[in-house]
Amino acid sequence: MKTITVKKEAVEKVLQFNPWIYRREIKYIPKSVIPGELVQVLTPDGKFLAIGYANPKSNITVRILSFEKRNIDKKFFKEKIEKAYIKRKKYLKNTNAFRVVHSEADELPGLIVDFYDNYLSLQINTAGMEVFRKEIVENLVEIIRPFGIYDKSDQKVREKEGLLTENKVIYGEVPEKVLIKENNVRFYAYIKEGQKTGAFLDQRKNRKVVSDYVEKGFRVLDVFSNIGGFGIYAYTKGAEFVKFVDISEKVVNQLKENIELNLVKNYEIVNKDAFKFMKNELKKREQYDLIVLDPPPFAKTKHEKQGALRGFKYLILTGLKLLRKNGLLAVFSCSHHVSLDDLKKVSLDASKDTKFRIEVLEHLFQDIDHPYILNIPNSLYLKGLLLRKL
């Protein structure tokens, strides 16, 4: 196995179990290393630190698989997948859909596996994981015994790794949609056509927390609604009316099926850009008791952060104006580059501009099947606030 030597400043980070080594942190890497190749990571004085896979083409040049000397083989992947699967089954008893493997947080960087009523949605997003595709799939079949597995790997991420992408069924059979249940609410997960791996499972806990504040007769606005999670939850808790807003026509068609599935009677669907919609709602002087703002990642890189914060401020400011007194506003960021403190800061700025005081009711994060590992800062990516307009 070839060896890579890191600079002195990277040693402490690795010793703290951070699994990413950037190109700038590497002192020496052999020119012969090919994308996805296993390597040993050494300190400047030649001491062993970890085993990982390398990709000289990537800014994250090494992703660590083990901080101990061991074989990286089918048995290794079986251990990791089995451990992750057993942990989820133990914690999640109120749903038939959950994340089985959450990349670095489960010590399998570049691998994501979601479970939908015994169908699996798989993402192999790095060259290093692609090398072990056969072992990964075989272990998933042996451990979980799914009806089918659908490869939903992220095309944009794989392009950066120099990989081709072909989303398709790779084991058994997979239907167009799967009925999933969580907290007595039902949804269709569109594994083949849905965004990401099929559904936003990381928001499961937050859907319940927010809906627990809903009172009978609430008017609810669910912006960036996707397949309708927050709005449908609110309706099951007694909301009188829900307005869903999403720009994707395909998502709107899926949303309609979920609305029908949950017997939502009093609703409106708006297929429109969220920012234009919010501006128009202000002109119409609409009023709501609960507004949910759950946008896609506005800042995929740190260079996009300032633009993202301007977008969040506009949405929060407009949301406050559309709320009745004592109304509730839930706002989320799924970008690592926009922190919880950033959300608080833009909310405070919006409070000042609108002259409304704000009470923080809840700090919201991704659900337990999407673990946040303290040693891996990027593993905390979903942050949210539930606010009350005073």
C-alpha cells in the first residue's frame, strides 16, 4: 500500500478523528496514486495515522476509512454497515423509512444508503467507494435482504471524482413509489424520480416538533414544500388550511398524491418561484399562523454564503410580515456554510427591520439517523429555528 505524508498542522486534526485531508494539508503524495486507491497516512516523521482512499484530482484528497491498521475488504464493510443498520433499527420504531448509512458519520465516506419499507436507495459518490461497489452491494443484500436496490448516486459529485453516473435498479425490483409511514403520517417516497435519495428523511423529527405547536384552525404556509411534509403534518394536527409552494412541476404532481393520501381537504398548491410568491403574498396582505421556510442549499460553497444570507433575510423578513401576532415561523438551512448562529443573526436583523420581537421556541437539527459526529464538523448540516412573532 502506498503512503501519503501529511503536514504537521494536519496531524492533530487526524488525531481528533477528522476523516478529511485536503490537498493543502499533504506534504507528499506519490505521483502514481490513482483515484480511489487505498493509502496509508503518515505523520511527517513516518508514524502511522490512518488508512483511507485517495483521489489526487479532488480537493479532499484523502478520505479516511480507519484510524487503525486493518484490512479494507468485504468483512470491513460488513462490520460498518451492520453496525449502522442495527443502530437505526434500535432507535427508529415509529417509521419504515430511515437512513442506514450516512457517509463519514458511519465511517464510510462517500456512501449513503436509505431504507424505504425494505427497498434501498444507494449513493456511491466517490472514487474510493466505487472501488468497493461489489462488496458494498453484496453486504447490503446479505445484511438487510431488501426487495430491491436503486442506484441514485449524485451525478454532480461523481463528476468531480471523475466518475460516470447511471441511475438504475442494481438488485431485485424497485417500484416507482413506496408508501412510507412516520409518526402516524403517510407519504409516498419516489425513489427513482424524487430529489436526493427519494425523500427528506432528515426532517422527520422536525416535522413532528413543528406540528406539535399547531392549534386547531391554523392557516399554514409551507414554502419550498417539496412533497408536502410540514404542511401535511400540520393539517393532521388540526390546521384549517394549508398553502403549499414549490417551483418544480414534477414535485407538485407528487405533492398532490400525498395530499390525497392523507385526506387533506382545504389546501392550495402554488407552482411558482418562492421569492416571487412571497413578494406577491405581501401585496395581497395574506396572513398565516404558521410559515415553514425549508429551502434547498443556498450556499454549496463558502463563496456563496453572503448571497445565501441575503436570501434568508428576505424570506424571514417577509415571513414575519405575513404572520399574525404570536404566529410561528420555522426556518431551515441545509448548507454547512450557513450556521445556526447565521440564522439567528439574519432573524435578528429581520426583527429590527420589521420592528417585531422574536421568541426562539426550538433549535432544530437533522434526525438521529443522520448522525452529527463532533469530530466531523461537516456532519452537522441541517439547522433550524422555530420562532414566535411577538
